[in-house]
Amino acid sequence: MIKKQKFPYLIGSKWTAIQKTWGWQHFQVVNRQNQGQWVFAEMVASCDRNVRFWLNANQLKDRSLWQPGWQSLAEMKEIEEDEF
């Protein structure tokens, strides 16, 4: 039986950080790495390709940290208002 891959559509996915991360909010996953039970995503800022870092892909599921897609400032404000 083939083992189902965690986060099969990770590479190429776009994300918006709720708070600025390394000075930016919009990122794209350019690489993934499996280490045992963990999956890591290499994130690159959409406006500055030199800004890149690795994070545990499970963090992308936390909507208080990350939103899927690139969200506008107006959309981000709506998300904040919905939380309170």
C-alpha cells in the first residue's frame, strides 16, 4: 500500500503571514523537505527573493499565523475583525 504524502500541494502554494515576517507578509513555498514525521517548507518572500526561511509545514494550518493565498490589506483587516 502506498503511503499518502503529507501536504501534497505544498510547493508553489502562496501564503499570507498574519504579522510581518522578515519584513514581508506574502510568501510562496519553493521547496519542501521531509524529515521523519515532519514536513518543512521553504518560504520565499514574493517581493524579495533573497528573503527565505524554512518552517514546519504544520504551522501553515494555524490560521492565527498564516492565511492561504495572497490576501490584500482589506482582506486581512476583515480577518482580524472576524476574530474579535
